Amino acid sequence: MEAYKKFWSDSILILVVPRENVFYAQKISDLEFKETYDIDTDFLRIEEMFLRINSENVLHYGKEACKIIGIKE
């Protein structure tokens, strides 16, 4: 995380995780230095960060992302 903050502090980190809401996001500058991060408290659902993304698209692309990473519904 130190390198991200040093070189890309104005970037947004996007996580793809195999759970109900697949996509999460957080500004690098808003993340603290920690050994582990909690998806529920340290990150936002992607549509909370990017307000023009709608829930239907999140569901569609979430299913596609799960297929790509080998997670079956």
C-alpha cells in the first residue's frame, strides 16, 4: 500500500470478490496502512463510488467476473 500511496495516491483501487456484490472500490488516498483490510468497512460498493453505474450493470458484470475467475453461481 505504501507504493500505491506514494506513486498513485489519486487512483481508485477496484476489488473483485466472489460475494453477492462483486465489485468494491476505494480511493488509495483514503486507505490507511494496515496489514489486512475489511471489505465491508474499508471499501465502498462500486456504485457508491461511481454514481453513474447502475445496479443492473453491477449484477450483469458481476456474473461475468465470477465466470472469469471460476466461481459458479
